[in-house]
Amino acid sequence: MKTVPSRPYLLLTPGPLTTSDGVKEAMLKDWCTWDEDYNQLVQDLRCRLLSLLNGDMSRYTTVLMQGSGTFVVESVVGSMMPENGKLLVLANGAYGDRIATIARTLRIETIVQRAHDVEIPDLTLFEQALSRDRSITHVAAVHVETTTGILNPVAAIAKIAKRHNKLLLIDSMSGLGGIDMDISGMDIDYVVSSANKCIQGVPGFGFAIVKKDELAKCEGRARSHSLDLYDQWIQMEKGKGKWRFTSPTHVVRAFYQALLELEKEGGIPARETRYRNNCRIVREGMERLGFKPVIPEQYQSIIITSFYPPQHPAYHFPRFYQELKKRGFVIYPGKLTEAETFRIGHIGDIYEDDMHQFIRAVEESMYWTN
Ligand SMILES: *Cc1c(COP(=O)(O)O)cnc(C)c1O
């Protein structure tokens, strides 16, 4: 008899997020990490992922890497930068800052163009920085800054970076799979994401969609043995789906199931529509109840929305959080340092009805006098 774990509550968080029963069920089998069946599944997964994301098979490849999303960012940063490279990071939140921290920890020369958390990067400044400092070799930017849910203008950033012949890394951790992105059309060199965000798998590994001819130049550049992206790629190619070191087999199996479910849903356009709808219901419902969104509507992504609390003496976040949890919803505390905010994710195996129910739960949970 199979037992499928139930859902004690829905995770309205940006990963780990609520997964389907099918995804959870896929983990109920043990898979050998060296076996041919498993390796074939890995190869199939790499192909399907690239094709779902509209990656050009002749120019791009998929490399999987153990660890959470940050490990993959670190793997790419540490493997792509040549010894004398210089990285410009466009940051407007914690994840942009983290890319810079990773690069500096690896002793990579790094400059940061930091915008305020609620603003998108200043593209004029960006262009000026590239014109002024010819020693910059690479640019890194974040697609959806999950800190706030702000959507950064990736296409415009890519255009400028490419006009100046810079290599470009996009952290699309919380965007890829949920927002259509023309990776090859924008000529992005490295895109990073992870299993437990919009593809709706469980945490345990991440992946990079990479231009093959660029990755081929990265031999020997890695600053870490276990996070060597080039070597992982070569071994996956040579071993036809074999990972260097133990792979998270159950997580990979769950991810494969999640990919099939994404295809069945109608691919990224259908998923994007569902997330957009979730986002709209939450934003409208919360505004009606007196919660003000942090990000202006024109920059708001469909992935996650940050809200300011209502100015009311009977509102206390810890109580609000607990009451929501009792009613079956877990939300995400804010990450902004300057203001008390919280976040509500719109991604995962969650639907319109869940969102309406959530708004009713918020109405019941927001004010407590005892
Ligand atoms: C989730 C996320 C990451 C990675 O976070 P992990 O906790 O390491 O998985 C990186 N960048 C962005 C934009 C994210 O949303």
C-alpha cells in the first residue's frame, strides 16, 4: 500500500513550495545513483528541461548540480570567471547582494551597482559603468528579486551587456519555469535556477542552462573542486547522465515527475497564466483588507508579493502568522531590513480556489485583541 503524505498546510512561500501528490509519490522508490535506468532519466530530464525553457539545443546545455540554489550560483560564478576577470553585479535585494558576497569570498574582483530594494537597476548608470570600466568581463543580475518580488528588466539588461560584449549570468531562481524567458533570443550565457521553485519539485539540487562554447572555456577555472561546473558537465556528458559524486536520486525523480506535470499543464505559458491569476487574487484581496503592496504595480512580478502590515493596534504579525497556519496557510516573513513586511508566494501546486480561501483566512486572522 502506498501512503501519500497529506498537506498539513499550503506553503505560500517561494520555495520550498507546495508540491503535487504525484511529485511526492515519485520519491517513494529507491534509485541507484550509478544505474543505467537512472542515468537515462537524468539525460532525458536535461533535454526536456532545455526544450521546455525554449533553449536552443545546439548552443545550450543543462548542467545539474547538488545543493540548494545558492550552491549553483556559487558553482557558476566560481567556474565562469577567469583569473583576471571582473564581475559587475546589479543588485536590488538580498539575492543580488549574495552573488557579490559569493564572488568576493572566491577572491573575484567585484563591483556592485546597488539600487534600492523597491527600485529596478538604473540602466543608464549600468551602461555608463560598462563604458567607463573596460576591465569588466562579466555581468550578473537577478531576474525576480525574491526579497521583494520585484521583476527586473532582464531583456534590457541583456541588451546592454551584449552591446558591450560582456558575458552575462542571470539568477532566475524564482522566475524560470514560471515566467517565459527567451534565453537564446536574449543571448544570455548562464541562467541559474533550482528544483524547488517554479518547476515545482522538492529541494536538493539546482541547474544551470549554459552556452556550450562558453562553458568549454572554463576548464580549470573553478575555485572549488566539488562545485566545478565544467567538470560536472564533462562527466555528465561522458557518463551519459552520471553525476560526479552522489546525486540526490529521490529529488531528481521527483523533479522529473514535476517536469511531466508542467508539460501536462500546458508548459510555461499555462503555468504563467495560473501564477498571474493567483497573484491578482491575492493582491486585490489583500488591498481590499488594507494591506499595501511594497512594490509598485508596474514592477511587480507574478511570483511573490510583499505587503506592509495594516496600521491597526489589533494587528500583530506573530499572531497573524499562527492564525493563518491554523487555517492551513504558511506565509513568509519579510526580508527587508528597513520595514516590517511579509511576503505571499503565488507559485507551487496552488490554484484559484486556494487563493480565495486564503483571502478569507486572512480576513479572519488579521486582528486580535486578546
Ligand atoms: C531561492 C533563491 C536563491 C537560492 O536560494 P537557496 O536558499 O540557496 O535555494 C537564489 N536567488 C534567488 C533569486 C532565489 O529566489
